[in-house]
Amino acid sequence: MAQRKATVAAEVGLHARPAATFVQTAQKSPIDITVAKLGGDPVNAKSILSVMGLDVRQGEMIVINADGEGAEEILDALAVIAETP
């Protein structure tokens, strides 16, 4: 299982547009992807309600996990989204 840590840079955190972009990108991959606050329980990264339910705010770190072919590439893309202001 591949993993990335990223610090959320968007002023609104991982909510609204950043969350939608994050989820839409995750949905493009056929593999299982989870996201969690650092030290928290992981949720399905392909579910907008689950991602927004994490209540990730600007400056908080998230952990993204993916398992399967193409995991490294999708994790890189999701980390870039999370770290984009």
C-alpha cells in the first residue's frame, strides 16, 4: 500500500471546491483510495460526503493511501490538489 502525507493549503481547507476536485480526481482511478486526518480514521476518498465530513482545515495534515496499480501516480495527483492554495 502506497501512502502520501500532505498539508492542506486551501484557505477553506478540504471543503467545497478543493474537496470536489480531490474526490473527482480520486474517482478517475479504479483502485481503493482512503484519506484521513493525521492520526484519524480513514474514509473513502471517492465520497464527497466522507471527505467533507473529515473537516480538514487549512494547515492540517492528511494521509492518503492507495493500493493497486497506478497508486503512486494517483497519490501524487491528490497530494498536489491538497497542497494547492
